[in-house]
Amino acid sequence: MGDPEALAAAIDDAHAGGRLLDAAAAPTLELDTAYLVQQLLTGRRTARGARRIGWKLGYTSAAMRAQMGVDRPNLGPLLDVMLVTGGRLPQGLVQPRVEPEIAVEVARDGGPGRAYAAVEIVDSVWRDYRFTLELNTADGSSAAGVVLGPELVSGLGSGPGSGSGSELDRRALDDLPVELERNGRPVGTATGAAAMGHPFKALAWLAEELDRRGERLREGDLILTGGLTAAVPLNPGDTVGATFGSGIRVEVRRP
């Protein structure tokens, strides 16, 4: 697994075969190389028919950075095969976990448009979620699935991180309380501010990072702005749900 092509193939094959890899046996990567591996892995998936519909951010909250022992955010592609509809989970999950998130749709001007309640399903190929930031990045920032819930805010249309748009709506997202439950038991609380201070600040970081890597946000892209609480396991028979504000609920159940 000493070259990017070989590592991308090993990660892809492990996901397909339901196998886990040991991070201790993996090569040491620079972050730019890790993103190259991610690009090659995505290329293998799109060659099989998947289509990129947006991006997911990882480690935008202090809770997630503390849980996973990383010190900065990363990003990964969000593919159409990751959308959970009708309760049907993505195939090949090996050690899934769930995080509550605020998803943002990119507006025509490249800024934030509609915002949605969501829960993300992450699934790392690295055994016991023991990895470096670089190995997690190579594995697409653990992107596996997303359950998109009701709309929270619409029609803001302001540039990423700018002061335009509805300030009332911006504050509402900033202060929005979120509670995560697993099998009916509370396991985490946060507000929208956990994502870099505001979900739109996370979007601004993504826009700058993509530009640095020769990519850009596109109108209609769906952006997961990062887990607001620590992630919890999704074992067979589990139901994990998140409540946003006074009653907007999104949940996922694993048969």
C-alpha cells in the first residue's frame, strides 16, 4: 500500500468486502497525498456509477476533534449513493456511527441557501476508528450515508461567511439546540455554533479549501457542515435520532 493507487484500491476493496484495515500497517501520508488517495477512491466509485452531489466536512466541532484525537477539519465527497431514502441504509457498512448535522444547500451565488436538519452515518475502514487525520482523509472522511430531514432555513443566498442575508435566520442556526438520542436515551447535546462557530463559517472554510485544491462549490451542492456532538455507534437493532430546536426530528434505524 505504499503508493496512492494501491492505497485507494485497498480502501475500496476493504469496504466492498466488509473488512477492516489496521492503521498501524498503513503508510505514513502527507495531507496532500491523502487527498490524492481520496480523489482516486472517489474515481473508483464514480466509475461504478456513483455521482458526487456535494461535500461533507469532518471535525468542525471540538466534540468530534476530542473524540477522534485530530486537531483540524477535513473534507470528503458526498455521493448520491450515500443518500438514505425509505430507511434503506447504504450497503457494506462495517462499523457505522451517527452524528447530528446541519446540512446546507449551495445557492446560485455560491453562498448558503436552504439549510436542513440531518444525521450523517460515518463508517471508517480503519479498525476501531483508530486513524490519523491523513488516513481518515484518504477514506473520504468516513462518509457513508446521510438522512436528510426537514428544512430549517431557506433563501438566504448570501456569500459564505458574509454578513448579508437574514441575520435573524443566521442567529437561529447559531443558537439552534440539538439533542442526540440512541435507543431513546440522550447521548449528546450541542447547538449549531459547534460547527466552527456557525454552519455558514464551516461552509466558508470549505469554499476556501476547495479553491486551494482546484475545486469549487456548485449551485445545488449539499454540504454536511460537520458533526455537532460526538458520534455514537449504530449497531443492528439500534435507532439513533436527533431533535433540532423544539421538535424537528431526524432518525435512522439499523435492522
